[in-house]
Amino acid sequence: MQLQNYKILIGVIGEDIHETGNKIIAQILEHDGFEVINLGIQVSPSSFVEHAKKDDVTAIIVSSLYGKAKEDCKHLMKLFQEDSLFHPPIYLGGYLASPQENWKEVENFFLNLGFTRVYKPGTPIEKTIADLREDLMIPYETF
């Protein structure tokens, strides 16, 4: 079933070039009926904000695997705040910190920036989609 009213913006933030996971996420979301706007890799924080407004998206999924998520995501959320844009739910996943860092502290850092949900490495995309459905109140029978 096509979920025309649910536009999901996805992309890999910053100078990160890890594209495989991004493509897989896009394919799974499209298979589940979402309209996907995939910005691809090396997406600037300002591009996320620009497309969120221009495309009137329902949610945003940001990934980062290259170790600079804290800097990139601070900038992203600052831009949303400066723009006074009411932003949709924003999900973040990937290798967001070094393995030595305490995950709960990492998660809280990003939640405090304003992310809706934060996923640690290895989280199945099905978990993200289940959370997305819950947060957007999409009934399961629509799939």
C-alpha cells in the first residue's frame, strides 16, 4: 500500500561517504509504502533543513558512520532552531561515537539536542520503522 502522505527524508550527514546502509534504508522504506526523498551521502546540515521545508516531510532519518556525528548534528539542530522551523520527528543512527564511550551518555547527548530517537550501531531497520509508525501514529493495517 502506498503511503502518499508520509514523506521520509533520509541522508548521510556531513562528509560521510558510507552509502550502502542509506540505500538499504531507502529501499525498505519504499517497499513499506513510504515516499522517500533520499539526499544520499555527504549531506550538509543546511541541505537537510532546506529539503525538510521545501518537501514538507513527515520525518527525517539521519545517519552518520564517520565519527563526526556530534559536530554535524549540533549544527543541524542549531539550524532548525535558528530557522524557527517546526521540525518533524528526526531519527539518528550509525556509529555516533567511539566504541569506548558509554552508549547511554551518547544517546542522551543526541536526545538533548532534539532528536526524536537515537539508534546504536547494529539496530535493525525494522526497529526504526516500527518506531516511525508509532511516532506518526500509522495503523499497522495500512501496511
